[in-house]
Amino acid sequence: MATRSSSNGGALPVVDLTPFFLAVNDDASGATARARATDAVREACMSTGFFRVVSHGVPRELMARALELSAAFFALPDEEKAKVRPAEGSSSAPLPAGYARQPAHSADKNEYLLVFNPKLWLNVYPAEPARFRDALEECYANLTDLGLLIQDILNECMGLPPGFLAEYNADRNFDFLTPLRYFPATSAKETNGICAHEDGNLVTFVLQDDVGGLEVLGSDGWVPAEPVKGTIIANIGDIVQVLSNKKFKSATHRVVRKPGAHRHSLAFFFNLHGDRWVEPLPQFAGNVGEAPRYRGFKYGDYMQLRMRNKTHPPSRPEDVVDITHYAI
């Protein structure tokens, strides 16, 4: 079911995933409830690309614990956080696992911890606070499961053959989790936490504290994605926009910093294998008599361009590379 009531966080659609977790859900009422939730996701993806999920299967206690431990980590002295930074030259990855902070000249004002699939043994975990690693790995596993569910729902939303996206995006070694801390605003003009952008992946999930600041661009301007305990914000990324030939929108969003308060969040990026070819699907282009709006590309090539935004951030937001690089 979907709602837009102010008690549920303002204008963001709210999608209840309960029907997808029921042990017995093949009866007519269960099918109707699943169809209603699927329709709500489809509508959200065709308007802003943003929605809020409830009854999502991620324990509320885990979400609160992960955010609390993340805040405790970022509150440590800089020299302690630096111990979680990979040694120079120890990784060939454009963005290695571990702690990092946006450079001073970047328009984005935050610090973060990058966590890859724990099964890859790439991660660098802080010793303190205690059990932070456990919370991160639990979040990673739960959000991976949520990603698989939302991917199946998107498959239905897009009218694709059953299992198409699951097969197309079967490799889970390119996903990553990022706890972030945004610094307080320094003045009325210096409020940018992260510039307006779209995510380059398939779908992103955001857990956030009660400070607020996340905003999505709607048809009438910026809409706050207000914090609501126990809910998760979801947004689709560039991959879905390209596959759907821009029928579904990669959500434009930003973070606005608040004075006198740090903002803490965890973002999980449900990604695609770097060798995958991405282009508008025939169901959204040639088969329906529409010209493709993007030229095809290898996902890894696009990610290299996107990673350069992070490793060598431009001082001007308009110089950031995004999916329009492949627009026709």
C-alpha cells in the first residue's frame, strides 16, 4: 500500500512490503496486496525515483544500533579515524575500503567509511567502538536481501520476463555500504552536505538519524525526505533509468546541512558487475517505436568516470560527470 500523509514523512510515497514477507501469500488478497505495492513502486519510479519502505525486513533495533555506533566512530579524534585508512599504495581500487574525508576544496562536506562485501576480505574495520563491525556486517546482509526483493519488484514494474534482472545482476561483489557523517552548516550560505546528484547504480537504501537534510527533487521543487524511525528511504539509480529508456527516473537528491548538528546516515548501494553492458532495453525502445535515449556502455567504464568525481572532486558542481555523458 502507498500513502502520502504528513505523518509518514511528507510527500514521499510510502510502500508497505508486508505482502512480500507473508508465509502464505498465494491467495487473492495476498496477490492484490502485492500488486498494490508494486504499483506504488512503479508510480514512484516514474515520478521522482524516491520512495520510503516500511515492513522491509531489516530489524529496527539493528538500524538504530548501527547509526548509534557510526556516530560514536565519527566522534573519535581524527588520528584514531586515520588508523582505519588504508596504507598508501595498499589498494588499487579507486575508492579503497576504510575511512576517508572529502578534501577541503570539495563542495561536499562529509566523511565516510566504505565497506564492501565482507566475503571479499577487503574491508578495514575500526577497533572502536566495540561491535561496530558486527553491526555493519549485519546491515550489509539485511540490506542485500532487501535489494534482491526490490530488484524483483522492479522487474515486475518494468514488465520484464520473470527473473530477468536477477540474472542480469546476479553478482553481489560490487555492492557497498557507507556510513557517513555530514558536518554542521557553517553559515546560511554554506549548507551543502552533498551536491544535487543521481546515483549511478541500480537502487540505493538510506538509513538516517533524526537530524534530517536529505531532499529529493520533485516537479515542484525540493522535497524533504524527513526522518521517520524504522523506515528506509529507497531510490533508483542511473542503471534503471537507462534500461527503461528514461521511463523510470534516477532520483535527483542532495543533503543540506543543518546548523549546530552533525547528520549521520548509512547508505547501501545495490550495484551492477563492472563488465555488464548497459543500454535501453528493446521493450522500452525499438519494440515500442522509440529511439534509444542513451548509447550503450560498459558499466565499469561509467563507474571509473563516477569514481573520479570522488577521487578528484571538481570544485564546481556542474563539472561532475553523470549519466548525461552517454545521452543521445
